[in-house]
Amino acid sequence: MNIKETLTTLPQYVLPHHALSGMMSKLTHSENRILKNLFINQVIRHYGVNMDEAREQDINAFKSFNHFFTRELKPGIRPINNEQGVIACPADGTVSQAGSLTDGKIFQAKGKSFTAAELLGGSPERAQPFNNGLFTTIYLAPKDYHRLHMPLTGTLTEMVHIPGRLFSVNTATTRSVPGLFARNERVAVLFDTEAGPMALVLVGAIFVSSIETVWHGVVTPPSITSMQSWHYQDNAPTLEIGREMGRFNMGSTVIVLFGKDKVQWDAEFQANKVVKLGEKIGRVII
């Protein structure tokens, strides 16, 4: 960790993460036309948002900044690779890491890792199917499309809302804060798929004003002080590969987990690769 990363990270330990995120939520949901248009224009210019890909391109049509931030894409702009056995990328973003869960540990950055059990709410039973399996961590930047889609067709089994802090998930903080993704507030969703159990973990971050899923709606806020879980048995929804499963209201990170000897990542699917929703990132091998 260099001096710049230290100066970026240390103040975050004392910031009132949830209070700041609550204030950001009010700002991003404001329907004041002047305010939301100013905010939208600044983000488009600063981050280079490609509005040519958006279904709606007139910023006046967005009722709030959050409506813009979670914008739909034009139909067909992200074709889903749904060939037999293909794993489709769940989001636009950049691969932070991709690899194996060695002895249940997930690599975060140089010298730092956390366990699948910690990530999934402290449950060894929930984490056991993923031991020595594969994982990937994908970071969604402010310019990216912020809806998440299914990498494989899956039947929902459980959703867990896990309380925590809201550190930034940028590169400097990821390199600096131990166990970052297992410390931040997050929503873990488990599915049964043709490759066995699959977990999608939607990790919150500073200024991420909410996380929601298509079957539940908004999960957070409110933030919670103890873990909450939902089990799905009768009439559990099945979501097809490529279908939207959730979204970040402001940007963050998604982590995908598979079990041992169930899937393999493509050779070029590795850290720092820029990825697009729907493209092939791996294949089921069972």
C-alpha cells in the first residue's frame, strides 16, 4: 500500500458511511429538474457515459438521477451468449479478480483475502458448496450499466442481507482495507443451476443508496444490525440466463461463486479485463 492509497483509505474508517449514503440517496432520488439534470450532465461528462447505448437518451425524460443511473439499454445492444454450457457475464464492468477459492479463501488484492463463509454471512454450511471452487469479482464503475443479469439459468434458493460498513470499492481501497468485500453491507443470493450451487453477492459501497432484486424489490435500505435471510422453496422463481436479477442504485461490485470442478473461466478472463454483459466468460464442465 503506497502513501496515496493510505491517504485515500484512512479517512474512510471514521466516516459515517450509512449517514452519507442516506444523504446521497435523497439527492439521487430528487425529482428537482434543475438539480437532477445538472447531476446527470456532470456524470456523463466526467465519466464518459455512452448514452448512445441507452434506450432513453433525453436526460429530461429521467425523473431523477437514480432513474438515469439505472437506465435501460437499447434492445439487443448486449446480446446474451446462451449457447449450451456457456457462462454469460453478469454485468458491464472490469474484472478485479478471477480464480480459485483455495481452502475457502477468496483473493482480494496483494496480501489480502477473505473466506467464502465470511462473505456469505459467517455460515460454513452456506459456504461449503463453494470450497475450492471458482470466483470472480467484477467492479462496476459510474459509467457502466448498473443492472445485473444471470450468468446461468438458476432457481432461487436463498437471499441473505448481511449488515456491514460501506467502504469505497475502488482500486485503492480494495488494495488497502483487509477483507473489504466481507466487511461491507451486501446481499448474497444463492441459486441452483446446471453447474450446481451458484452465488451472486451484491456488495454495497459508500454512496450506494440501495440494492434491489427483481423478485423482492429494494432490499437495502434500510440498513440492518443483524443478518436477515429469506428461503425459497414452493414457487421459487427460476431466472433464465441473461435475465435481469437485480441492480445497484449507484455503483459497486458483484462477486460470483461456483463449486469445485463445476465450471472453468476462459483463459483471457482475468484481472483488469473490461467485460460486457452477456459475453462468454466461462463454461460449465460437469
